[in-house]
Amino acid sequence: MLTIAKLGAWSVAYYVDTARSAAAAALESRAAGGGLGEYYSESETRLPVWFSAGRDTTAARGLTGAGRAGENADLDAVTRWLDDGESPCGASGRAFQKRAGVHGYDLTFCAPKSVSLMRGLGNDVTVKAVADAHAFAITEAMEYLAEHGGYTRVHNPRTGEKDLVRLPGIVAAGFQHETSRAGDPHLHTHVLVPNRQARADGRLVSLDGTSLYHEAKAAGIIYQATLRRELTRSIGVEWNDVDPHTGMADIAGADRGDLRSWSTRSTQLREWASGHLRVECDELSAAQLATAQKATRPRKPEGVAWASLRVAWADDTRTFRVDETVQQAARDARRAAGVDYAEVVRRAVSHGLRKAAFTRADLIEAIGARMPVDDADGPSPREVIERLADGVALRIGDERAAHQREGSIRYTAADLVAEERAIIEVMGRRHSAAVLPSVDTAGLSPDQARAVTAIATSERLVQPLSAPAGAGKTHSLRALRAAAHDAGKRVLVAAPTGRAVDVAVREQAGDHGATLDALLGRLERGQEVLDADTVVVVDEAGMVGTQHLRRLLERATAAGTKVVLVGDEHQLAPVAQRGGTFAQLVTDLPWAQRLSQVWRMHDHDERNASLAVRDGGPAALRRAVGWYRRHDRLHIGDQVTMADDAVAAWTADVAAGRDGLLIADRWEMADALNIRIHSERISDDAPTVAAARGHRVAAGDVVITRQNTTDIPTRTDRGADADPIRNGQRWEVLAVDPDAGRIAARRLDDRAVAVLSGDYLRQYTHLGYAVTVHAAQGVTADTCHTLLSAEAATRSIAYVGLTRGRHTNTVRLYDTRAGEADHEHADPIATGVHTARRGTPAQAATALRSVLGRDDRAATITAAAADEDRLPDQVADLRRHHRTVTARLRREHRIDRHAAHDRSAHASDRALVEVLAATHRYGTPLPSSQQRSDPVAVALSAPYVVTTLAADRYTPDLADTVRQAAAGTDRRYVQIAAAPSRPDQRRLDQFAERLTAHPPSPREVVVVEDAAAADPAHLAAVATALVPARGRLLLIDSGEPGPGRRLLDGLALPWSENARPTPDVADPALAALADSHRAAADRSWRILNPPHRDRGRERTRDQGYGLELD
């Protein structure tokens, strides 16, 4: 494993002091006798050595003044180089900025725990073999870094860009350490790279830190692959499976209990979590410091002589055992499998890449984590991995320009091109049976109603619905499910997590459901069948990988099944899968629907800020960050202080009765928060039970389950079966049984009860006060407190953290400094007091802007290739095909929209004729106290069935006026309906259906609020039904668009306000009927209101364009 950190002024002092302490300890051992001095002379490794890597290592070594790489480095020379920028040969470059400057980089190479134990507890041969393998693996990793990350930037006066210039090599000083903070074996080397390196002309220049950081993980995986090979070749070690994320593997057969017992790690964060470190705002005085040092444990023993460490470890009661039968089985399996590099590349591309358009470093990481150990003579793992990567990668676009970093160039692979092409083939499929003709949008917002109606009434089988956090996706899906049931269809819900499935089914978004993995498995085994009578809703579609989407869409569209993909492309990417496909479908498909209104946050301005964080441009982001800053939602400091502040804020929320949510960006931080809260809430003498991640659980704790299971019964309060246990669910511990190692717990969301015990409790259940960002996606709380790394967090992570809370969402950004990790020892935990380091609001705002500038969302190949000119043939063909298909789909969608508009217009015109036929029929007028010139008075007193009233959007005042007028007359029954309906009103569609079946009461009055939103057919049915009852239909027109807009404009009643032009009726027969009914209405109104002489003068003046005509 390789970590990288920046070194500031004087950061090298710790490493130099540690080396001197180790040397002094060795001299003391030599003076004391007993053979330790002799052993030290051969094996002490903590004096620094020079590392030199790169294309021109001769030039790089000349810079150091050392004879060759691997020789001891002078401590004073290392100090001058890192502190003052002066190389050992006397050369110096540009002076460092004062404290803010980056003086160098600490590249820390860590061996797996089992390898560290093998070195600490092994025999002399093993000890030397491990040290040699470790050193060679570092050399190989540094060679990779020098080749791909060893650049400086130079201003180009012709282009105005800063060009990347490769350095001849990288020179560094390596400090090998042997222990963790707790004194356990932990082999790691700090390779300190000065930020003044020699250019080809001999001048000392700065390294490009961005390039170095980008290649660091790939270099770490090369280190691990090389370490495994070297140890297998030298002492025959075999290995467990490699962790695909870190590239690390432990020794096969190493006892897991032994590994855990030797892993008593200690960091400042862990000490704070366990209550051994308190946060103070002020520095300690000398007297306080002395007192605290006496009361706390000593610093980690890195300054102890190596021989003394070995003796101490050998005398420790803990053991380190390796099962030789497991070793032999692993050896036999490795030899039987052989080395198939083609299969390595296939698995790396299929399972190791998280993006279809990836960097070369991404591919190196994927291949390196799957490299088998080849103990035959031949090229090094680094050389093999690079050769394999170059053989499979297809560059997207031109070769790298001089100003571009290697990490800016994107590649893809042939298998991924085929995968993306398969999705393009199916995304436009349609089926007439996919239409759901009846959609009830009552209770939905306008954009929800529009989206659900469009999805339901479309023949397209692939229907993306993009919605920001808190937009009411589940609320909208209930209406879609009802429409499917009306059409005789079932709704099947699928999602990446079982928890999301359960929530969707519980909220009635679907009839039943399964995780996407389970659904695909059942489909492929024939246990589930899709057909045209099934609608599949995929929730959290943005977290579904391309591989899963391809398999589902191919099967569903072939069966005529409509698939509704619901998600947010701006939230978190799929876990361990390639993403970007959902976002591409939202972009490509012209019928894709988007919700735009956010309802979760109570503060309207916070809703707008969350939308800016989601997808706003630079100006919107600046305003959003400013809003969070002004409202005290942003903080920055060291990780211990920020964790302490977050726990205090969360505790205050919980004490006030609010539902508080605590989020961290990684499980290590969440562990610290959980342990701290447990220690504050639970008494020390309370019975506890061991759980996962080393946690102790007591009654009253909150825990989280991390694995789906149906093997553990769950019961409701009434004893009925409840939903199964899901990954990510949180539970309150009701009781613990320490003797049997089990707990009784109640699930927080549905109050179901279960008993957790055995392996499930020990491996998949742990404290759950704080959760990670991934575990929090989809959760809603009153308040949310999020802890994020200022250096590593991305926009999508911040977006999730800033959108969970209804009332407040607060982000605390923490930055790390050298000395805070497990293997670092600067500023040791010797005082028991941590001096708080908090930044200013301006610094917090700057840090958040940096976080929001890191948009690492995956892009598809077609998106990455959209603006490129020179492409490989396969990629160019994919882009052409994509453009052809999307152009065709847009063209078809335009035609469909025009046809649908024509059909809608014809239906509206038919309804218009029916309403016009009723307009001039007699309707009992209503008395009004208003002047007759008042539009409301005219509408009430006009003796006709249908009248329109112009009004603002919100119209209950008009409806109440009508109700009051009717209340003063006998036998008047007033019905107020709205479309869409509100909770206090009747639904217009149901009302129209009732009037069709049962005649209305005599002289009944019906008022329709926001008539533009009504279905014209419903208006026609009500108007026709009221004619024989001499009733009244008053249509309140807000002037807004909607299904009834065309009908309202077409009425043009002489006794109503008509500010809008009358639309033309395309059908000649309907047009003639409409004109006939309008003419009858005009005649009736003229008879009722004969023209006065003055009125005629006014008409004449108007027709004369303002001239006085007598």
C-alpha cells in the first residue's frame, strides 16, 4: 500500500530525529554487549538510504553526491534539501514560500500485516528476504513513478500554457521503519521526495504534484505485486486472494486471530475515539504538558534498536502461525492454474475498471491487482503490467499535448466498446402494449404529474427519470404503479440494495421487488419471466453499473417490458462497477423526464443551494457556497477537532429530540465517531457483546447491519413476519446476552425486532451512530452532519452530505498533516490533549469550492469521445453509430410529439364543441351584491350553463364568493372541484364520472379551479350533465398552460372575459359546429343585452382606431 502526503517546512525533522534515535539505541546496545551490537552492525535498517529512479539515473545520482542508490544518506544533507531546497552537491532552485510551501512529498510504502510479522518474528533468513523484497519492490514502484509522475511544469511563451517536461529522474531519501504507534511489527518505508529535483539542464525545479498524486495508487499496486513475487521466489511464500481495491494480499494460511492480535493500531483519531485524548482550544503550558505526559502512555518505540525490538516481540505472548497445509494447497493451485495473461487482462477490464473511459493509471491498477505470481525468471511485474496495459488500451482522442498530464488522457477497451454498443441498440425500442392509458396525477406537483404522465403514456420501453435529492421520486412512482394496475399490469421494483427495494415496496412504488443482482440471477435461471404486462422500476439507477443495465435492458426490451430508470446521475457512482450509463441515457433519450423541484429541505434558499451543488455552473456554485458560509454550515480543521465538533453538534440535536444523522466519508472515520459516541452514552460497566470492526455493543446502542440475509427471522410488534435484514439498516439494541454472544435489536424504520448472533453479529453488525456517505444515500433526517476530507472528497460525495437533512445540513472538512497516521509519529500522543486546529469561514468556503471542483463521475465512451478528432477505428465507429441512433430517436420523438399534439388537439376540439353546445343553454343565475360591471357579478348572474372567470393562479377566493352567493338562495348545491385536486376538494374526474351515472341536483353549481389543468373530456361531461338540471359550470382560468388550455381559449363566450386568441379548429366538421354554437351564444347574449346607443358609439370609436366618428 502506498500513501502520499505533502511535507511542509521542518517536516523532515521527525524522520531525522527518529533515525538518530535508532542509531543511538544501537550504540547503547553495542556498548551493553550481549551480541546485540554485532547484530545491529549487520541488520540495522533505519538509517536513510538514497533512492534514484528514472530514465537518466546517472544524472540523478550525480545530483545526490552519493556513489550509488542504496547507500546511506547523510542526515544533514537530507535536511538541507527538504528544508532549504539545497541538494547535496550544492545546487539550489527557487526558494520555498514561507510556511505554506510544499517542501516535498512523503511516499509511504507499507507491507501487509502478515509480511511485517514474518519479518519481526521470523528467522534471520526470513528477515533478510523480507527486507530485500521490500526494498526491491519500492525501487520498482519508484521507477514507475519517475516514468509517469516525474514531471515539472514550464511556461510556454508561444501557447501560454504550462508544458509538462519529464525529469531525468527522481532522487529521494528512504527511511525504513519497523513499528506501528503501538509498537507492533509494521514494516513501512517513508520515501521523502524533495520538491526540488534536477531538470535535464541541471536546474532544480518543482515536481508536478498533481501527476505524482495521480500515479501514486498504481505505484503502490506495483509495489505489492513485486513484493509478492520476490517473496515467493526467495522463500516460497504463497498468498491469499488479492484485495482488488488496495492490491494487497496476506500470506496464505496466516492465522486471522494472530493478525488481529498484532494489530493494536493507534492514531490520534483512535485515541480521541476511545476517550484517551481530549480536545482543547489552547496550547498547554509547560506544567500542564509535564503532568499530562506522566499520566499517559509513552510514544511508539521507533527509536528502539532493531535487535531489541526482535527480542521484545519474540518474548510477547502473542503468536504468529502459518498453516503449512494451506500454504501447500495455495502452491498447488497456483501451479495448476499457470499464468494466463489474457485472462488477467479480461478480468481487469471486465471487473477492475470503474469507468468505461479510464486513465492509463486506472488500467495499471486493475491489472496489477489481478497479477498472478510468476516465480519463473523473466521481466518484473512492473514491466509485464505496463506491457499488458499498452496492449489493451485504446486511446480516446489525440496523443497527449505538451501541456496535458498523463492523467488527462482517456482510454477504453474493445470489450467496453461492445458493451456500450449493445445498450445503444436497445435504448430506443418501443412496444404498443407499454402504454398505460389512464394516469391519476392527483396530489402530484406539476412537474411530477408531467413526468409520470409522459412515462406512462409512452410506447418507449426504456424510460429514464432523473430527479435531484428530495424531489419526491417515490411519491411520483405511486401514481405510476396505480396507472399500471389500471392497465392490468404488475410493477416489479429492482435496486442496487435490498434496503432501497424494501423502502420502495413499503412506500407502494411497486408490488414486490428484489435487488438487481437477485433479479438478474432469477431471470437467467428462468425463475422470473418478464412480459408486456410487467413494468420494471429500477430505483437508484444512477448507482447501477453498466454491466447490470445491459443485461436487464436486453432481456426486458426483448420481452416488451417497460423499464423505468429512476435516479440522480449527480449522486454516488456504482460500487465496484462501471457507471455513467444512466447519465448517458438521460442525455441521449429525448423522452427522458426530469424533476426539478426539491421538497425535502424546509428552507427554500437551501433547496436552491442544493441544486447548485448538484449541477450548477461556477457562478451558481459560488452563490451556494456563500449561502452555506453565511448560515454557518461550513467548518474546516484537523480531523480530531472536526470529529469532536460533529459529535457535539449531533449530540445536541438528539438531546433536543431531533432525528440527527452523522455521516463520514470513510469507515475509519465512522468507526472513531461510533466508538466515541458509544463511550459517551454507555457506562463503562454495562454488559457488552463483541461485534464487527472490533466494536463492543451494549443495550441502548445503535447498530447497523452490513449484509443482506433471510436466515434471521424478523417480527413486527404484532408477531407477524417482517421484511428481511438488509445491508445498511440501523437498529436500536434492546438487550444483550454476553454469555451467548447475541443481541436483541429493533429496526429503526419499521420497528421490526430480530435477534443477531454468531457470525452475523461478529462479521456484519457494528455500531451505527455514524455511517458512510454510501450508506446514507437515500436516507432522510431532520439534521445532517457530514465529515469529509478536504483533499479527497468529490462533488458527488458533498452533494449527498448536503441533501440528507430537512432542517439543516452541515459539512465539516478535515485536512490531514504528516504525523497523524498509524505509521507516522510526529507530535506523538504523549500528553492526552489535542490542541484544536480550526480554520476560518473563508478557508472552509475555499476548501468546499475545491471539493465541488472535483467532479469524478464516470463518463461513457461516447461522451468522452464526443469532442475528439482522432479516434481508434472501433471508437470512431461507436461514435458514428451513437450519433446515427440518437439522431433517429430525436426525429422519431418529434414526429411522435406532433402526432400526439394533433390527437390531443382533436380530442380537445371535440370536447370544445360539446361544451359550446351547453354554453348558451339556460342555467339559473346566481344573485350577486357586486356591481353588474364586475366580471364576477356578470359570471354569477349570466343565465347560461357555462361561464369562465379570469383569475390568478390561486383561486379559492373566487370559489368562496360563488359558494357564498349560492348559500343565499334556495336549494343550491355548490361543488368545488380542481384538477389536479387538492386534499380539501373533489377530484374532477371522479365528479364527472358521478354526474354521468347519476343526474345532478336541480340548479346545481360546479366550480372548477384551475380549469386549464383539467382534462377537456371531463369538462365536457360535466357541462353536458348540467344542462337538463339548469345547473351552472364556472371555469376559473388562471391563464396557465395545461390540457384544458385549448378548450378555454376556444370558448370565447360574450359574457366572459376573453383576453386570449381563439385557436383554429383543424377538423372542418368540428369547426363548423363550433362556429354555429358560438353564433347561437352571441345571439342569445344580444337578445338579453340589447345594444345601447352609447355602447354603439363606443364600438364605432373603437373600430375607427380612436377617431371620433359621428
